[in-house]
Amino acid sequence: MNLSVIMPAYNEQAGITAAVAEVQQQILDRFAPAELIVVNDGSRDRTGAILDDLARQDPRLRIINQANRGHGPAILTGLHAATGDHLFLVDSDQDPPGSF
């Protein structure tokens, strides 16, 4: 299965590391090949810098930094960038995948 997970993010510096780690552990580690595309939607805090650091540590993580356009357009950006045959959408501020 080739899976793409799309996660829009906006001003999530306090929780983005945990959100990414949860997706890595609960999805990426279980379904290979898989990728996590995080669309940083013009965050004004350190979200972009944190995501860039995380992406340097895991090649399965792709970051798209864009000007703030809102939640829907951020999802569409991620969908257009996805390479997977199967898509999974998750928000950076919702309950993590492992809590379902």
C-alpha cells in the first residue's frame, strides 16, 4: 500500500512535534511505503521551523510552507502534492490517530 497522510497546520508550535510523532508511530511505521505531508499554512509562530527540523530527521516527512489561505486550501495543497494511492487526512490539533 502506498499511503499519503495530509496534515494542515497553523500556529501549532506547542503540539506539532507530538502530532507528527503520533502519525509516524501509528501510521508511517505500520504502512510502508507511506509519507506525511504537513502543509504549514502561514504559521506566525515556530511551527515552520519545527517542521523543517523534523523533516531533516525523517525522509517520509514532507513539509510545504505556504502563505495563509485557510484550512480547506491547505488540505487541497496537500492532496495535490500527495503521491500515495491511498489518502488519509488528519488535523494537527485533533485527537491523534492512536486514540481512535
